[in-house]
Amino acid sequence: MSWASRHIETLKRGETVRFWPRGHSMSPKVKSGQLCTVEPANPSTLGVGDIVLCKVRGAQYLHLIKAVQGSRFQIGNNKGRINGWITANSIFGLLIRVDD
């Protein structure tokens, strides 16, 4: 079980989650330890610049949608790294609020 597994299961039930992610890959949009509120994602409304809770090649991320190509989404961090392409089935939540 990875850091976000419990949150992903809650999002799959249609519930909003709150958590404090660690790391600096999304700074300054999301700083390490800030309280993040994530709601279940509606893939049809997602676009470039949205921050999503997703899974790419088995790893869980709270990262940016960098590009959309048909039904695929390119995921990456805020430092220029690209994690890869995924489908909507691998996107579980949309970041809607960040608090200190």
C-alpha cells in the first residue's frame, strides 16, 4: 500500500479527502506539508494545469496535467519532470484547495 491508497479508495466512493503531501516537486503550487483538499475527478472536465491525484506506472502522485491528447493525459510535476501518459481510469481526484 502506497501513501495515497487509502485516499484513492475514499475518492472512488465519491467522497472528498484531505491530506498533507510531502515533497517539493509541486512547489510553489503545493508546498510540502500543506493541507490539500481533493474531490473525485470528472475526467470530462479536466484540462492542462489541473492538479490531480493519479497513478502512473504504479506510482501515486499529486501532480499536474501537462497535456491532453484525446482520452490520454500527460502527467508531470511543477519542476519540468514528465511522469508519463495515463487514461482517465488512472485519475482519481482533483485538487480543489490548498491551505497552510
